[in-house]
Amino acid sequence: MRKRKKGKKFGRVREQRKALMKSLASSLILHKKIRTTETKAKELRRFIEPLITKAKIGDLHKVRLVRKYLSDEITKKLFSEIAPLYKERAGGYTRITKIPSRDSDGAKMSQIELV
């Protein structure tokens, strides 16, 4: 019986999935816009939006929670530059736009960006 598990596995073990999400989130914070496959973009949204919400609060406890997932310099950029832009926003910090498929394997591609 199907138990409605959340999240995609991407054919990776747990540590590799966590590393993938960490690197995609770091790239998104650094560049504010990245191109990736559609399913990775949707999973990244589930990963990055709670981190931005924690960064909006901005106390020491939230800094330490976010630092578990991101490096020190990326965390600093998130708390100092990105979170103040979303102080008045209740949620929905990212936008996913579909772009043409990848030529090599035909994978559905998307662009995810910070709004």
C-alpha cells in the first residue's frame, strides 16, 4: 500500500540527496537564478523556502539551524542580503519557469529564481 512519502529520491542515497540540495541551494543564493531539471527545481523549492523563512526571523538560533545546511559565507549572504528583501512577504520566495528540454537526453528543464 502506498504511504504517500514526500520527496523524490533522484536515484541517489540519502547523503547524496542532501548534498545535491545543499549545492543547489547554495548556487541559488549565490546567483539568484539557476537552470536545472524540473523535478530538482520543485524539490529545491521545498528545501530553500523554509531556510529563507528562518533567515527572515534572523536570531542566533535560526542562524545555527541554517548553518547546518549551508556554508558560513552563503549563510551570511542569505541573512544579510536576501532575507531583508522578503520581510513583508508571507511566502513564495521562488519562481519556477519551464524552459525548453535539454538536447542531449530530452529532460524537462526549468529555471528557478528568487522573486
